[in-house]
Amino acid sequence: MNEVLYTVKVGIAGLDIVEHPGTISTIGLGSCVGAVIYDEQIRIAGLVHVMLPDSSISKVSEFKRGKFADTGIAATIEMLLQKNAKKNRMKAKIAGGAQMFTSQSKEDTIRIGPRNIDAVREVLTQHKIPIIAEDVGGNKGRTIEFSTENLLLKVRTIQQGEQFI
């Protein structure tokens, strides 16, 4: 008997988790990075839609934790642990981080996509969570959907079609 999949949708600067059998998705990954963290043994996954690299740049003390790589990834891990995932079994897949606007400037503030990619990689490394697959960079937007059924991340890139990683 096939179980019916349900879908959890994550908005910009959001985060959530999905248990088996389900999928979790987000749209609008331009310079943002979508990071999926999952425990394949118990078939649970979390997704954070990272907008900016580091919460230290926030001018307010109250903000959506998913907005930044450091706070968003930590919060996603916490949510997974509360559902009996084990940190030593967690793996990650990431997508996004496009350089959406071309500029003559090499100023770091304009390079949000590459900075988000670097920050997500760094935070996952700090948490000792290996990145199993990624589809990052370029200059096209993406939509992603992760399935607890097959543990594949479907990446739909504007003008380039779909791929599974």
C-alpha cells in the first residue's frame, strides 16, 4: 500500500521540517540558499531558506531565524533533534546562491549569492554535517523540493529544467 505524500512549503527566510512520507519545498531561490538537512534512517528532513549570511548584521534583536545561515541552520538542527533525528546521521543538500545581478563592482555587499553559499557551507561544517550534493551559483533562480521517500532534492532552474541531486 502506497502512503500518501504530504508537502510542507517553506517561505522566504522560513524553516520547517517534514516527516515521512512527505516532501518539503521552497520557491524563489535567487541569491538565497535552500539548505536541506536530513536523517535518512528515520526519514525526516528540515529545510531553511537562507536570505543572508550572518545574523550579526541584523539591526534588530527580533528576526526570523531562517533569514540567516547561522541562526537558520542551528534552528533547523534543533527541530530535527526534537523529532529524534541524530546529529551524527545528519546530511545536507544545498541549492541556490545565484549572482542575480551583474555588476562591475567586486564589492562584497553586492555578492550576496556567493556569500550565502560560503556561509551555509561554513555553518554546516561547524556542525559536522556533510554536504552530500549541491547545485549552487550561476545566475538563474531555482525552486527546490526534497522527498523523504527517495531522499532526492529536485532542483528546477529557470530556463534549464529539472535535475535530481
